[in-house]
Amino acid sequence: HMQSRFVCQRILELREEGVPLWDIAVLFRSSFHSFDLELELARHNIPFVKRGGFQFMESTHIKDLLAHLRVVANSQDAISWNRVLLLLEGVGPQMSQKITHWLLAGGQPLERLRTFDAKGKVAHGLKTLAQVLQCAAQAERPAEQTNYLMQYYVPILKRNHPDDYPKRLKDLEHFQGITDRYRSLQRLLTDMALEPPNDSAGGVLVVDPDEGPLVLSTIHSAKGLEWHTVFIIWALEGRFPSFYNIESDEDLEEERRLLYVAATRAKENLYISYPTRVFDRTLRMVLSRPSRFIEGLPEDLLEPITLVDEEQNWGWES
């Protein structure tokens, strides 16, 4: 979170110094690495375009999980109910609308869900969903609520997206990490509802209509391009290089080459940053070291910057 706040703050400062947004890029190894930053940019009303991967809020699986959370927060949310119910086996658009109308016609939809007159797979699906939503509703923190819903939703994700299930699961795990810092589900959902601005009239940032947006890009999509200022985020051991991408020396060298590609996209300013404590749920371990590719670089090449808040984060500026 501090990493994203730092990047946004520095972008606003650069903009005040006369560097146009289109000449600033934030680069990352994997598409999900930008999710937290996308939320922070929306909070600051900074327009951006993303190259390589979907924007956070455009992802089907993120929308699915958020629909479940919205039902927990507001059981009268018909649109979210419809999305949640359509994920059940045997439930189509007509059935979903029928169930939603029936649920909202009486009080306490979460309780009524158990008693809807259905048979077979649909009946089983409704009872399971009701149980999960009740557990999530009784949990106190968004991270705990998300955990209940993740356990329920992951098998659905695997069934609906067998080809790229692992990638989508990684997105969800990263989202789960974002929920850790929230104490209020309503605040989480409010932040998730923020739309990246197309223009900033009346907002924090006044942008010339002819000025292009900030660029967020995977490193693969940035090849051959250059910007005045480049931020490389998540330069963290376990993320860059990723533990999942290293099976041989050749793989490691490919990761190193990617960082070189990213670093050489900068014409004037280069920032490399990483958070110092990130819990990886898949590995069940805390990631806390800078990438091996930057660890030990001499300070005459890079100026260390330490950010200290509720959690500590580091970055370097060259």
C-alpha cells in the first residue's frame, strides 16, 4: 500500500514539475502487480491506461468475488444477487431473476435463500451458498469474509476457467492481500467502486484534454518504448523473479533480462521499489527481500529511499 502511495505522490509531483502523464510509465513483471496501484490512482483521480492484462476491476473473477461481498454488505442488492446466482450450476438468467425477485420480496434474503423451492443441483447450490454467505456475514473483518468466499468460489473458478485458472487464482490471492488492510467492508467496497477517470475536471489533477494518460504496463508490453520517468514496482524476491518462473538457469537469466529491459525504458528518472513484508498465501511465507537482481547494487548508482508507515517499504531512485 505504501508503495502505491509513494508512486502516486511522486507522479503528482512530476506532473507539477512539467512532466506530462503520457511520458511516465509504471512497469511490472505480472499484470496483477498493478492492482493495488490502480485503486490508489483512482483515489487520486489520475487517469491511466493499462497495457498487458486486464485492469483490476475489469476481471470477471474479481467482479464475481466482489458481487458476493456486496451481497454480504447489502442483501438487497439485486444486481449482485443476479451475478452470484448465475454462477450456480443449473441456474440460468430466467431462474436467477426468479430467485432474486423471490428473495427481495420478503425480509432477510440470506435466511430466505435456504428455503427457495428448488431441486437437485440447484437446491444443493442454494443451500451451500446460503451457508457461506451467512458465515461471511458473521465475520468481523473483510479479510476473513473474503477468505470464506474464496474457499467457496475457487472451485467455481476452476470449473468455469480451466484454461487459465492458475493465473486467475493468483489475481484473487493478490486481491485477498489487499483486503488485509481494511477494517470495514463498506470502505473496501467503496474503494473498489472507484472508476479510473477519463478526465479529471473538478478532481485533484487538472489534465490538458490533449494530454495522454499515465501508462501502466507489463514489461513484456513495454519493449521498444521509452518514457521520461519509469517506476518498476514489486522488485521483490519471490515476485521478480517469481518463485514460480524459475526452474532453470535459463529461466533466471530471462527474468534478469526482463528487469534490464524495464530499467532501460527510462530516459531521465528510474525508480525501483518493493514492499518489505508481503505474505504469500500460496507459498505460506513472508516475502521480505529485495530482488536478487538489485540486492547489493552500490549506492553511488542508486539513492536509497525508505518509507515508514504502518508497514515499511523501500525504494531506490537513480
